[in-house]
Amino acid sequence: MVMKSMAKENQEPDYFKDMRRYEYAKLASDFSKSKETQRFVPGALERFASDVKEVSETESLLLKDLIRKGQGLESILGIYPKKCEEVHQKLTLEQFATYYNEIITGYLDQEKVKALKEAFGRLGSTTVEDIQKKIGEATYKLIGHQEGYQKLTDDELKKVQETAEKYKGLNDVLEYIENVYFEELKPEAIKNANIQGLNKLVDSYLQEGKAA
């Protein structure tokens, strides 16, 4: 699992701190999209509320109170996960490689790590958002050509197809790395949710005098 220390956090640039601050909110949002994982949402949000404490202790306490009462969860999920995504979209590929370095170096051999980081480096200040825009633009041109309202020459068509394939392949790599990263965050959130769930049931059982 991805670990972090206070010393490491203090050395990180602001956009890394923002990513780490809101990543469990994004994980909670991911959990909320499936009936099978919705019960883990409070566990992820509990960790998120703790991470917010470094910015605002008052906000952290308010969030924890709302989460434990099960109040305002839709609003929380509607606001905070977007903050993580906004920062993520602005990452350059070099920043992306730095942030997700433990995944890249932990899952690829050294030669592939070197080759991938060199490929990222050649794209300079290109951001995650830039890549998605290039895919969208190329896709729009291809659809226009296929539908006949924006015909391309053979050379133009070939160039657009190559662009679409190039950036789609790159985006697939980025998405896979990001997905693996968030997969590795899940155990802590699941454990938090199970702790909350079990304590709630036991408290109810003991308070209602059902214990023998």
C-alpha cells in the first residue's frame, strides 16, 4: 500500500498535497457507484476527513460528524472528489510520473520504467487534460470524416488516426496506473468502514439490553 510520512508531505509541492488531501474523497466517490461497494463509502470519507485536518481542523471535525451521522454525504461526494480530479487533470506527465512513482517502479521492470519516464519527459509540459483534449479533437475529426461533413484528405486522415491512436494508448497507460494506485488505497478504507459497521451493531446490541 502507498505509504507517506509527515516529512515527505512537508517536502511535497502544493499540488501533491492537494491530491493526497482529496484522494480518499475520490475513492469514496468510486465506491458509491456500485451497490456492492457503497457500504465502504463512510470508511473512505472518514480517512478523507482526517486528511483535511492539516488545512482546517474545524472542517475536519464537521465532516467527521456529518459522516458518522450519515448526513450530507451526497453533497460531500458532489464537491470534494472533483477537487482531486481538478488537480489530477493539471498534472504534467513528469509530475504524474513523480506522484505515481511507487506504482510505476513497483509494477514495471527497470528498463520499462526508464523508457516510460523518457517518453513522458519528451512530452514536456503536456498535462493529463491536454492528452484528453487531443483525443477528443482527433475523435471529432474522424467522426466528421466518417459522417461526411468534414472530409479529410488521405494524408490528413492518416495523421489524425495516428494522433488518436498515440494519445489513446498514452491515456490508457495513465488511467491504468491511476486505477492501480486507487486499488491500493481500498484496504484501509474498507477496514475503516468495517470498524464503523461492527461498532455500530455492537453498540446497538449492548444498548438495547440484548446481551446475555
